[in-house]
Amino acid sequence: MLLNAPPQTIAAAADCPFLPHCRLLASELTRRPLIARVYRDTFCLEGGLSCGRRMVAEQLGPECVPPGLFPGHLGTAKRFLAGA
């Protein structure tokens, strides 16, 4: 199971190229592994094209992703990019 896998294994199995840089999964959700796994399975693996964090990272770089932006916040990501 990927939940207990080391970070290198998780990154290698992911379709999202920004997973190794995702602060949400790397730090903010470490105390909530079940929620982190749901986010990772839904937004990072299997393509992950509907992730607001990925949308910002692709256009501005992973260092520009706002810390409070969650994967499902596509509208917020679009507004953020419009103002960038």
C-alpha cells in the first residue's frame, strides 16, 4: 500500500510531477494519513489533472502554490492565476 511507502516510492508511482514538491501532502497532512491518502489517490495518481495545486504549479512553479490551496479548489486556483 502506498500509504506507508517511502516518499521515493510514492513519487515514482505518481502521475503528478509535482507530488515531491507538494507541501500539502508532505507536511500539512502528515498527521492525517487517511485524508492524505484520499487526496493523493484522487488528485495525484491516475492523471490528477483536476488538482488546483497542480494547475498553479504548472503555470507558476511549485514554489508559488498558496499553502491554503486544496486540490479541489479549482475555482480558487483559476482566480489566483488570473491575478498573478
